[in-house]
Amino acid sequence: MQNHPSRLLLVLALFWIGIAPAAENFTLTDAQGKSHSLADYRGKWVIVNFWATWCPPCLEEIPDLVAIKDSRKDVEVIGIAMEFQDAKQVMQFADGMFVDYPIVLGDRKISDSIGQVDGLPTTFIYDPQGKLAERHVGKITRKQIERVIGGKKAG
């Protein structure tokens, strides 16, 4: 198969204007030192949520993220804390919000490895085959997530 210069130009243009596609795979290390790769979760829906402790909409969506993870064995949630001063404070905050999913201490390099994060919160939802199903900027609700995953179990 030949390389098509027009396709390369399109990809470069998308990167240039800031709407680069989300990663098809990534590996993240959570605050506990455990590695999480999108490939590790094949067969499950994966929700990657960028948030910050100072962000009210981020905090409002955490209970829905916890609830969907706890109610569905076919869903994994990974939270990526951004724009923080103290990692210990982030983890204490997450514990206080009853977050039971992995928390990654994020930075620009990590967000760039996932996809375009225009603001907080930003959520990426990957289907059970590891393909991006939706990128959502702003507060996301359980109802919106269920709409994306169709209320159906993966498999």
C-alpha cells in the first residue's frame, strides 16, 4: 500500500490546528505505581477522566464515575489529576470523595499521550476494542456515559 501525501498532510493539519485524534493505546502509571495500558482492558469500556481538585464540575462528576465503575464489571475508570501542587493532597482528596478507581498524577506529557485536553474536566471513552467512542469536554454524567456505551454489557 502506498503512502498518500494528502493523508499525511491531513494528519499534520489536524495536529497543527489542535484536534489531534486520541491515542489508540497508552500506558499510564497510577499514584500507587501500578501500570495501566489501554490494551490491558480489551473487552471492557475504558473511561479516562482528566480532572482537578479545584474544578467544581470535575468534583460533581466523580460520584457518577464511581457509581458506573462499581455497578458494571465491563467498565474501567482511570482518573488523571491535573494542575496540582501536592500529590499527597490529591490522593487524600480522592480518598475523601470515595474514589475507588486508579488515580494518575498527570501533566502535559500525559495528557498529550491520550489526546486533546482543551479544559477540565475532559473525558475519553474507549470501546471494548480499544477504539475511541467519545471525547467529552465539560462535566459528564452517568446518563451521558450510558448513552455512549448503550447500556449494554461489553463482550
